[in-house]
Amino acid sequence: MIDRDLALKNEIAKNLRGLIKTRGLTQIRLAELSGISKSTLSDYLNSNTLINVGNVEKIAEVLGVDKSEIDPSFATTKSLSKKEKQIETIAAHIDDNVTEDEMEDIKKYIEFIKSQRK
């Protein structure tokens, strides 16, 4: 299976490593300050796991940086409308494990909701 998020995970890992280094921190210290487990941070730094929004926010706060300096996808959401952000949020919850049948159900549900407009 192809990891479609690998490029983003690699970019986030590179950004995190650079920020940790410039701040003179260790992974352990960042874990303590952010409240994120060492193993989870390790997964981010090794591009094993895509960082979630809440952890981007925690790390950005600890490091005193904008979220986009950790995760570049935040840079693009600033100019999106509220509706576009909502669509992006919904799309982010549809992962690689969604089956064709589940995707079809999602589409049908969207059409159902639209049909209920008065």
C-alpha cells in the first residue's frame, strides 16, 4: 500500500527536528513540556505517524512558533473560507482504510442531507 502522507510526514519530521535543535531541546524534554508521549514524538520524528491537529497545537505553543512551521498544511488553511475548512476537515477523516462501499455510503448520505433542504 502506498503511503500518500509520506511526503508530508517527512516534511513535518524535518521541521520538528530543526525546531527541537534550534531551541536546544531534547525529544524527552519536548515530550515533558508538551504532554505528548515520547513514543508518539518518536513516531512523528521518524515519519511513522502523521501528526494530529491537537499535537501540532501543543508543540507549536511549547516552541513558540506558528503551526505552519511544524505542519506546512496549516499555511494553506489560513486563506480558506469557513465552508472550505469544514470540507477539508471532513475529507481528513476519510482515510486509506475506507472501503468502496463505505465511500458510496458517505456520498449517499451527503445527497440525502442535500435532499432535506427546504
